[in-house]
Amino acid sequence: AEDKANAGAIGAEGEGSGEGSGDLATEVARRRTFAVISHPDAGKSTLTEALALHARVINEAGAVHGKSGRKSTVSDWMEMEKARGISVSSTALQFTYRRGEDPVPSASGTEFDEDARAEANRAAAAAGAKAEPPNVINLVDTPGHADFSEDTYRVLTAVDAAVMLIDAAKGLEPQTLKLFRVCKQRGIPIITVVNKWDRPGQSPLELMDEISDEIGLVPTPLYMPVGIAGDYRGLLRRGEDGEPSEYIKFTRTAGGSTIAPETHYTPDAAASLEGEAWTTAVEESELLSAMGQDHDSELYLAGETSPVIFASAMLNFGVHQILDALVDLAPPPRARETVAETERDVTDEFSAVIFKVQAGMDAAHRDRLAFMRVVSGEFDRGMVVTHAQTGKPFATKYALTVFGRDRTTVETAYPGDVVGLVNATALAPGDTLYSGKKVQFKPIPQFAPEHFAVLRAKSLGQYKQFRKAVDQLAAEGVVQILRNDLRGEANPVMAAVGPMQFEVVTARMMAEFKIEVVVENLPYTIARGTDSESAAELGRQRGVEVFTRSDGELLALFGDKWRLAYIEKELDHLTIEPLVADA
Ligand code: G4P
């Protein structure tokens, strides 16, 4: 029972979703909607948990914290993933967070006790003081691991900011890079978190070089770690020109299961307390400043620089600093571009964009859940909105927040919030819902696929039905469909970002269309765009095949990057272009 209560507390309760101040501009201003982009194992689940731990202690009266509370969050999440085989669980986590005053550092150290802050907040609330409303943080999950798919990318069309989480020892890894490119292409500002600083890893400057050299993002640490990776003592807060403004020393708690207490010292006190480790941090900070690597709000919002925080999600070191950075630096929800090249402002009438659709995988349970991100206006459950793609009304009686096994009914939502809509059979990713003045948002781009397979109906007699089903799944964005004359209409090729999409197609073909299919993997791994002039010659090359995608785009598929590089070099008169998110 305790486990359930905890999961519920994190789900959607509290000041977050329901009881807003009612003032739209205030609701927008206090929201931060972000995703964590990372490679499996970098610590995304651990960080999510740590963020929830901080937020809960701060906001939930009588919240159970400590070991048991912490464990239940993780297990709920993972059990669900195991049971369903995909990460259906964790679409969006909403919580409130109150940015406290920073304590004034002193020579003998000023304690900063989160529990005390939570207590003070509770006391203020109990005294009836209509305090400043806290921030509302929406963390939208990016499915990873085996379920890395189009959805992982599409989530990034629903957020305003991203936290790039990297392992201190491993640095930038492939999945992080892929997600980074999508963020960059969409102009999503990035806060970098170097995780696992409690374990041996690279030096801070090595990591910073790797980020600027490999992806051209200029890292601008907000803090320098005091103590090398593996000996994490605390953080130097960087001030003007890299001068330290204070030292935040963390104290380890048993197993990192509770919030790590912080003590704030003056730089002088830090020097005598930490000696060499402090001096090194100061030197590193000044060196970065000499190279211009200081935080600049404009450059960060433009996606050119990235504030960096060194943390240990496991020990809860630096987690509070991540939340503060989100509140202080990350942008609130903004206007969104429409197909008419205008913008829907956040304070306009209600509108939302669908970024993910989940079809019930088992036949008995055919509910279709569509996730929308509110773009403008106030959403009230039960309102009848218009589906821009069909012009038809859509009733929103069944609106949910979904986290873990928890599905809580949403009554009200504001720009930046994520709402799940039940029985949303007509909705596909990229679709627009609105009320009042008509609006349609730009479609979500098709991302560069890396997995390819031929799809065939087992029985030839079902061809017409098969064709219809294929077209529907393609229209929904489950997979991209490629065709060419050689293979013919009966053998379309599915293309996807993640191979799990092929299983989704197989299951849905059976469950919804009663068609048994055969999937035959193809040995291609890279897709490039081409044009009709180049297509014929490209198609004659060994190890290359050219297709027309259902949106009319010409795609050339290559076995591997060496084959691609060879052909690009030998036949440099041909058009071979990276696809979206591939640049
Ligand atoms: P993911 O969601 O990004 O895949 O990563 P996850 O949080 O599951 O973390 C992957 C592993 O890294 C886990 O260890 C986790 O405990 C560990 N980890 C995460 N953050 C930190 C950190 O700040 N410091 C250290 N030292 N380890 C961290 P595991 O061995 O796979 O699981 P478990 O034995 O902890 O259950």
C-alpha cells in the first residue's frame, strides 16, 4: 500500500496539474517541460528518481522519504516496462518544485537543509500565506534501451528544453549523439549533466573538450567539481570570470537514499578545507573563463552553449542544482509554428499537438492512448475540441496523466503539460487539436531510419486488406513505408528508427486487421536522400537500393558507412544527402 501511495504522490497530485492559479500567463511562466537525452546506463532512471525525491520532499506534506520511498519509484517504473515489454509506463512525470533562496556561504559553513526548506514551505502553506506558486516541472520520458524508436525522437517535439546526461567515464555515447542532433535541429536548449562523478572517470576539462570537439556545443559549467571523478566532495560555484563565489560541500547519506545535506562555505574557507582539490577546481574554472566558457543566457537559449553540472544521481549530489538550473535557465513554453507560417501563442485559445500514440498491444485491450502536449490556452477535461486533420470534433472526457501504473484523471492542463487521451483512434503523431480559432501545427519530421525489413502477408488472398493496413500504419507513423518496382507492391519495405517497431506492426496487423505477416530483415543500416536524376545510377551500385517513401521522398539504402563513404567518393556527381536528424 505504501508503494502505491508513493507512486501516486509523484504522479500528478499536488499543486501541479489540477489546482492552478487560474491565470494563464502565470501558469505558463511557472512551467518547465523537458526530456533527458542519454545513452542506456548513463543514469536516467536514477536521476529521474533523484529529481522526484527532491521534489517530493519539498512539496508533499507527510511524504515518505528515505529508502523505501525511493525504491518504490524505480520498481514501479521497471515492472511496468517488463510486463509490457516497452516503456509504456513513463510518458510524463509532473511535479512541483519550489526554488528556495540560496544560503549565504560562511567561513564556518552554512547548512542548507532541504528538509528544513520543505518544513518552511509547509508552514507557510498551513499559515494560509498564498505564497508564490512553485514551478511545475514536466519530465517527458524518452524511451531508450531496446525500445528506442521513432517515439524517442518524437518526444523531443513536445519539450522546450533537454538535459543531456552523460557518464563521467564514457563521455558522449551513440544514442546521446542521435538525440542531441534532433535537439539541435529543433533548436532545443540543452543543460549538460555529467553523472557518476562519484566514480573514476575522465577529467572535467577532457570531458568539456570532448563536447565541444565532437558536437560543437560550447560547454559552460555553472559549477566545477571539487575532487576528481571518484572523489566527489562538492561543487565550486563559478562567478564572474570563473572566480569561485562559494563552495558547496555535500555529505554522503547511507546508500544515497536521502537528499544529501549541503554546506555552503566561502572560497577562503574552502581553500583550507579542501586544499589541492579546491586549487585545481579554481584553476580549471579560470581556464574555462579564459576560453570564454562562461554561461550566457542568450547563447544557451540559442542552442550554442550548454551550462554544465557535475552530479551523482546515485548519491543525490548536484541534483538540487539541476532543478535550480531548470527553473532559472530553461525556457517556459513558447509559441509554436503553424503550417500557415504563423505562430500560436501560448496565451491563445486551447491547442495541442499529438506526439505519441500507443495502441494496445494485446487484442483484448484495444484502447488507443494518444499523448498530447498542450501548446496554448487552458485545457479542461470534457471540452470538445476539433481535430485539425479531419475537421471532426473530439471529445476529451477521458483525459489522463500517465505515470507508472498510475493513470490519474486530469481536470485542467496548461501549455507544457502532457495529457493522455483514451480511445483516440483517429489521432496520429503530429496531429493538432484545437478549440476556437483554427490552427494546424507543422508535421513532425520523419526521422532517419536505421532498420529495414520486407513486410509480406502470409496469405496472398488478403492483399487488398493488407495494403490498406500498411497504409494506415504508415500514416500513423508506426513505420515508414518504402517501395520500389523491383520488389513490387506486395513487398513493401518497412523502415524504422528502432527494430521494435517491426514487432509493433506484426502485432497490430494480427490484432486489428487479422492478417498474419512475415517480416524479413534487410541488411541495410543507413538511409540517405537522393533525387530522380541520381536514383537510377545509384540503384545500379552493388549494396545499394533505392526506394520511394510514402511521402514521395527518394531514399537510397546502404549496407554500412564504408559502403556509403566509398560511393560518395567514387560517384561524387550524385546527390546523396543526410535525412532529417542525420546531419
Ligand atoms: P539508465 O536509466 O540511463 O539506463 O540508467 P540507470 O539509472 O538504470 O543506471 C544505470 C546504472 O548506473 C545503475 O547501476 C545505477 O545504479 C548506476 N548509476 C546511476 N547513477 C549513478 C551515479 O551517479 N553513480 C554511480 N556510481 N552509479 C550510478 P546497475 O549496477 O546497473 O544497477 P544497480 O545495481 O544500481 O541496481
